[in-house]
Amino acid sequence: MGNALAGVCRQIRCLDANSPRHERRRSPRAASFSSHPSRLRKTPLSPLKPGGKIACEICGICFDPVGLEKHRSMCRASRGVETEQARSCLGCTGEGLPNDEPEELCVVCFAEKRMYAFLPCGHVACCSSCGKLVDRCPVCREERFGYCVVNTTALLQFKCPHCRAIVAPELYDGHREVCAIQSRAAQVGHSGPATDADTRSKNAATSGRRAEGGGNHPPAAVPAKRSASSHGITPNFCIECRRENAPLVIIGPCGHRVLCDDCFAGRITCPVCLREIEHGWKSYI
């Protein structure tokens, strides 16, 4: 009896929590599961790249898993824009030019659509390639102190009815009013000087009206003409604090660029044209 118990005791092994109870059944059971941890450790995931980065399924560029979702959304948006541009180019002409209005094409290369507005004049004249190569506006020949990108979907809506130039949307209202005043002044100048007979008749009519009124009215004050130098404001310093090389603010809708950011914060009217300020854009030049 004792020998039998001793033999049985020799066959018993000590088991721990990590050892399998049935060793011979472990390998068949592991082979039946395709996602077993022992297999996942040997088989790398398809999107994973060396270094712990994940490849974007849209562009194929490897990114850190933390910023992958943000890049993926931006990549989808960019791919959607490229798709729309490809669809719009399906109606291209035989020469390969897009089916755009001729007035919307760049005035330098006549191949791409306009998208850069020159500052401070506000003319939209060049595409992305030509706008960085010229130092003066191709329309008015004014020196360029900066430029901004405009939306190219509705360029003709901001075409000035007087000078027929395309202007940045933020500066369109102010440009149109100034252009209308200049057009009227040019029409008055082209009408020619008044003759002596016309001058005498106007003076006689004015004297008759004054006599009927029975009073000696003082003559109306004639506004002094501004010299051309008053408009030549140097765009490198603020006209209030006189601080030089400070980023100036483009006042809207008039388009004047004469105040720094600190002086602009306390203004409600433009110091040049006294027009009410609606908004402003800080320019970095």
C-alpha cells in the first residue's frame, strides 16, 4: 500500500498559475485562433511602419498615431479639392487652358486664374506663380508693400464698374467710391474751361439772387486743395505714434494703411478719409 502511494506521488507535478493544465492540447488550441497573442506578436499589423508610425491610407505618408486623425481629415479635404479641380478641367480647350473667363486669367501669363491681391492698391491681377515675381502692381504700377490671397470663385462680382479692374473683396466698396469720384472729376475736366460769356452770365445770375435776398451773405468757404504730398504717406511708420517698422493695419473698407495695431484699437474713423471703420487686417511686411 505504501509502495503504491509512493508511486502515485512520484507522478504528481507542482502546477503554478501560468502553466497549462493540459500541455498537449495547448498548441492545437492556439492554432485554432487566428488572433492569438502569440501570432499577433510575430505578424505585424499592415498599417504599422518601423518606428511606431502609421501610414495614411490616402496619401501613404507615415505619421505618429497621435496626429494621424487630424492629418487624415486634412488629407480628405485636400483630395476633395483636387477632385473638384480635376472635374472643372474636363472642359479644357485644345490648348490645355481651363474653361475660365478671360477676365479672370492672370494679366502676366494668361494661363492661370488670378488669386493674389496687391496691397495697398487692392488690384487682383496675378496668379500664385507670377504674383511672387513682380514688385509692382501690373494694373496701376504702384509699388507692392504686401499681398493677400483672395477667393477665386467669384472674382467678377468684385469688378469695378468704372475702371473695370478686379479688386479684393475687402477693399471693393472703398475703391468703387473713390473711382467714381475720380471718374466724375475726369469728366468735368474733359468738358473744357467755361467761356467768358458763360462766366458773365453766371455772375449776373448770382448777383440777382443776392439782391433779391436783401442781405450781404459772406462768400462760401472754399476748401483748400490738398497737395499731392499729403497723400504720399510713408507706409513704414504709424502717423499717430510715429513708430517705425511696426506692422500696420489695413483699414476697411477704405483700404488706408496708416495706423499700427495699438493706435488702430482706439479708432472708430479713418484718420485719412474720416470714414467709419468697419474692420481691419494686420499686415506683416
